[in-house]
Amino acid sequence: MQRRGFLIGCAAAAAAADGAALMQAAEAATAGATPHAYPRAQLVGADGRALRAADVPVRRNLLFHYPYVGTPAFLLNLGRPTRRDVALSTSRRERYTWEGGVGPQRSIVAFSAICAHRMAYPTREISFISYRDETSPVSGRGQVIHCCSEHSQYDPADGARVLAGPATQPLAAILLEHDPASDALFAVGTLGGELFDAFFGSFAMKLSLEYGSRAREPAGAITAVQPIETYCRQLMRCA
């Protein structure tokens, strides 16, 4: 009986250890994604002057490059306050909280323009991903970021949460700072599932043709904002 009790005790201890290991693995899998600080870059207009929050047009596709010369990002004024303290997670189950928009109305947001599915992105020739203010038969939604490549849709008012399509995580958020005194805007980092390493690995040749050796250089102290229609020759609407 003593031997049987000893064996039962060992089995119970092993089960408890396995349970603890599983719990630790689960906790590791759901650990938080922390903000990634990059060099601070002031957003400027095409004329090189500081872009003020008051000058950002409402619900227009604007594009800038950050945190690298070759990584495009969307700047959007949604015209209304965004949601606040949004709980999100990456495809690796890393949890993070998106604090919401900036500016006087907390309506200005920025996200990586690299789709979280197959990394479609705006090029000089064409963009399959863009902000869609209107509702279309294909998207079935308005005021979303829609990628026509595989029809992933993201809600920019909710931290670019995935609404539809095969994407497995939100677009990475570009962290913005707003200076109330000057009304200026600055990009300071990212939050969420970055895809930059995979992006540069997959599109090295194309990026070198467009940016030369500068593609992976930091965006610099200033980064120009322009309408996506000005940057891209063709904007796919998939409608």
C-alpha cells in the first residue's frame, strides 16, 4: 500500500508539474507586445512645412513613410473620436492596448500600410490597400482600410482591428504625438505586430529599385505626408 501510495503521489506531482508548464507556456504565448520606439519624425506637408492637426483633411487617404524610408504608413483623420484603450493581440497572441487617436478631437490615427496578410503595400505604380470611406458591394463596409489583394479589412477607429478577410492580426499602429501648442504631429514608434523584417526580406529587389540602398534607413527627422493618389499612379478599388 505504501508503494502504491508513493506511485500515486509521483503521478500527481508529475501531472501538477505538467499543468504548471502548460500554464507558463500559455502565459508566455499571451505576453504583452510592448511599444517599439523609433527616432522621432515630424510630419510635414508636400511644401516641407509642419503639418498641423487642423490641416489634416477628414477621411482622406494620406500616406507617409515611417519608421524607415521604404515602409509606407497611412495617416487618417476620421472626423470623430476613435475608441479608447482598445485591447488587441498579434498573430503570435501578444496582447497590447491601443490608446486611440490624437489631436483635439482624438480623431487622427496612423497605421502601417503593409497588409498583415501577404504584405501588399502602396508602391509608386499601384496600391491594392487603402482607406475606403464609402461602402462598396465588395467590402460591405465603409470607413475601413481595405486590401483588394485578399479582401482583408481593418477598422482604423478600433486600432485597425481585423473585420474581415484572412489577415490574422491588426495593422501595426504608428504611434503619434500631438503638440497642443503648435498643433504639430510627430511619429515616435510602433505598436503591435511589426512585419518590417519579413517585408524587407520579401521585397528586397523591388525596394532597391524604388529607394536604392536607402530603403531600410530611418525615415529621418521629418517625413512628408501626401495624398495616396499623388504617390501611386493607380489605386485599386476592387468594387
